[in-house]
Amino acid sequence: AQLLEAHAHLRHAERGAHAAGVDVTEHAWLQQLLRAAEAEADTLREALARAAIREAEHAAEVRALSVQLGVARAQAERLSAERDKLLDLSNELRADLNRLASHEPAAPPSAHVRADD
């Protein structure tokens, strides 16, 4: 907006300078001011473009991390379910073993000693 205002002011000053013979120094000052404003606008446009690129890169990184997080959550849920199944199976096997051990007669103490001892 300031750049447009400076352009309008310069054009008005140029028309007025030609019509009324306004000071050339003021005209040069306005041109210099306009060049500085254009340079600043270019710098701001470049900074804005770089910021937009960074924002796009960050958004892409966030999307990739979000996908990775989803995969990790799914794996954690699958592993948790597998752990629960294995614990259940272990408990069933332990119960079966205890049931079988309680039905077998106790082995004589000499059966545990090896013949070569």
C-alpha cells in the first residue's frame, strides 16, 4: 500500500513539476524514496516466498510424521494384542502342566540321580 502511495505521489509530483516548475531536488528525493520502497517490497516478497516454502516443507514433514505415528500406533496395538494372547497361552499351558503334575505319581528320589554320578 505504501509502495502504491509512493508511486501515486511521484506521478503527481512529476505532473506538478512539469506544470509548475517544482524543485528538481524534491523530484529526485521522491524517486529515491520510491526506489527504496520498491527494494524493500522486493525484499519482503522474497522473505514471504521463503516463509511460504518453509511452511510447505514443515506441513509435509508434519504429514509424514503423522503417518509414521499412525503406523507406530497400529504396531503397538498389534504387539499388545499378541502379548495378551501369549500371556493367555502361557497361563493355559502352566495350568495344564500343573493339572498333569498333580495327577502323576511322585518319582522316587533315586530316579533323579544319574547313573554315572
